[in-house]
Amino acid sequence: MKKIILSILIATVAAVLSYGQETPSVKLTGGPYLQNVTETSFTVVWTTNMDAISWVEIAPDDDTHFYNSDRPKYYDTRGLGRRPITKLHKVTVTGLEPGTTYRYRILMNGVIAAENRKHIALTAGWGNEVRRNITKVTTLSPEYDEVKFAMVNDMHESDSVFRTLFPDAMGKYDFVCFNGDMTSANDDEEGIMTHYLKSASKLFGSGTPIMFVRGNHEYRGNAALKWLEYMETPTGKTYYSYNYGDHFFIVLDGGEDKHDSDIRNLGIMITEDYVKEEAEWLKQVVKSEEFLNAKTRIVFCHMDPKDNGWHGQATISKYLVPVLNEAGIDLMLCGHIHQFRYDKPGTTSANFPVVCNPNLKRMDATVTADDIKLEFIDEEKVVKTLNFKPGSYKK
């Protein structure tokens, strides 16, 4: 009897304490933005203010209302058979048609309590409002006469500047490349989203794929290993490749700029070994049918190759450039030095052109089988233009 009375008393006190308190509500805090868009799939990433379970629904890009029928649902599969309860959500939609536009919406239920095997309490469902926010994605096509992309680098958390660089970016590019050092350090996980990804999702990222390149500053901070969880790549690593029809793109990771044993690396860096591993992967990539048949071949790497430069630049020259020299690369795009520089073929260890984009500036590129055109933008004015002819540097 005493136990029953005690249980009733505890329940009563809990009810009194909770009276008038607002029921938690799940809300979107960052995203959505697109990752790893292929001919038949795409991945959506976003964050919420509380732990939640999530999914994505898609519909054809036609005149039917999104609520016209029960739309296909795709779930976060990182739990390998169990839906993850998390604030970071990553859902891959598969089985799509190439070169096709779809509408999508993200949805989630907040998790108020999860009592092991006994009970899970959920909030009311929430999703991005399809009547006001028509979110679209287009899968890659087997054919691209032209590819347009933008590139920024070395923003170092300058979100206000970042927002001014993309005033009309929605639907303008096939992808946008973040070529490293978008942050000064990944000191905490919240900053990964707030430093630039939150703005990117609003400006273009919900409909335009973002291509991440890890710079030396992304190696730094307690949340550095969490950074990769906010992206999705074909390899599952920070080096990978894409082909847009006959246009081939390689993303490289150059490691840290200082020697791994440098006192400022705090004894936790093994980046040179990682670049060696990457070089072995790269040797296989340049032998692939997609690469060999490509009409243009462009490489992104945050740091530029330089034999007599800092250790990171010398490491790229030592392990990665020899592979690229043999492969016949049309152009390497870098950042890191915070200023514009164009190294003509042969002026460094690279027998292909290397271009460094300034920090806090945008570069626009238009790629065809006959021409690679780069435009360097400062306050929405084109201040410099470069052109390169694909196939000029093949051995």
C-alpha cells in the first residue's frame, strides 16, 4: 500500500511540475542541403533543435499537388535497420531517373523520451512546407554539353561575406564547390552548420549540390572528425570523384599545411600517410573508363602544389602531382594562399595549369568540351577572366 501511495504522489508532483509547460516542438535549425547527387539518387542533410526520427518524401515535378497521393518515403538508413534518433539527419533517395527533376520535402518527429525497450515518446510531426517552399532536385544526366559551377574558399567563418557572394544562386549552377578553409577550425559541432551551411541551404543548397573539399583548417578543432558526417561522398572519404556526362571532376585532400610532427599539430595529425593512401586511390581513378573517356578533367584541391612551399604544398607535389601529370589534367583549382595566382604549366612540378582563387571571393566556371572559362567575381563584377582549352596538357 505504501508503494502505491508513493507512486501516486510522485506522479502527482510530476504532473504539477509539468503543468503549463509547453510541449517540445521539433524545428529545423539548418539545411536542407544536397549531397552526392547522381544519375539515380541524391542525399539530403539537415539538422534539428532536438533529437528526432526523419524521412524524405518525393513527387514528380508535375502539376499534381504534393498532397495528391501518398508519396514515396525514404528513411535515414545509417542505423542499419534501425531509424537513428539524432539531431543530424541524412537521407538518401534512390531508384530515380537520370536527368529528371523531382520535388522533395523533409519530415521528422521529435523524440521527447526514449526509454530503452519500453517506450518512445514523439512530438507531433513536422516538415518543410511544400506550399511555400517548393524544393526541387535534378538528377545528373548522362549528357552535359555544358557544366556551370561556382567556387569559394578560405571564408574562415565570414558568413556575412559569404551571403553577399551568392545573391541569385538558386538554380544558377550545376554545383557549388567549397574549396577548403570555410571555417578556421571545427571547434564545436554546432559551428559546422552555423558558420556557412545554414546560409548555403537558404541561398542555393536545397536545390544545388554542394561539393566539399577539406582544407587544412577543417582538420582542426575537437569536432574535426564530425565534419565528415555533414557530407556524403561516393567514397565515404574526403577524396572522391564525379562525372557530369563527359566532364570529370576529382576532389583531393592535401592534408595539413605543416609537418605532422609540428608542435602546433598537437601530436594528433597523420595526414601524410592519408595523402599516400589517397595517391594509391588516385592511380586507380585515372585508369577508369569514365576518366579516360572524359572530354574535360578538372581537379579541386585546397592547397596548391609547390615543391619549395610549406610541407602540405610539397606533399601534394610529391605524391599527387606525379599521378596527375601522367593522366593529362586540364586544370587544378585551389585556394589557401588568400590571393589570386595562376601557375602556367611547367612553372611548378605540375605540367597542367594551377589557379588559386582569392579568399572571400567567388569564381564562376563554364565548362564545355572546347573551353573552360573562369570568371573571378568581386562585388558582382567580373574582374578577371581566364580560358583554357581541354586536352592541351595530355601527354
